Amino acid sequence: APRPGGRRAAGRPSGGGRLGAARLRAVLTAFGAAAVTFMMLMYALERRGRGFILAFGCGCLLSSAYGFAAGTWPFGVVELIWAGVAFQRYRNTPAEQWLAS
């Protein structure tokens, strides 16, 4: 059982504290960087096919999740709106348009 001060019986930290918070920030930063990179790559490839529009929308959702998790809710809201725009564009773009190109 944990003891007062966040130490286990063996004297090791319980995983919380500064080290745990630093790891969480590092993982969150890596997730955010990957999400934004994916989103921008899909945006750049949208002209290649309709599926990239859908992938861009998914990237916006990932970026939105990062924004909310990082505590920057305005970024999360904006990315959520962009995801809606992308999904609407995907729905309104006929699949036949890409077959002719």
C-alpha cells in the first residue's frame, strides 16, 4: 500500500510527481506534433483524391483532441470547426470527380 509522501514500501516513487508530469507533457507534445503534421500532410494531398479530404478531417479531429488535452481549448474548438468543414466537403464532393482525373 502507498505510504504518505507518495512512496511505496520499497522506497520508490509511486509514478506521480514531477517525473510523471514531465512524461505526460512529452507524450502530449509528441501526440500534438504528430496530429498537426498528419493534418497538414493530408491538406497538402487533398487534390490527389477524395479520401485525403476525409483524412484531413480526421487529422483535424486529432488536432482538436490535442488542443483540448493541452488546455488550449480555443485551438480545440477551431480544429473541431475545420473538421466539420472537411467532412462537409467530403460529403459534397462526388466520387466520380476523382475517377475522371
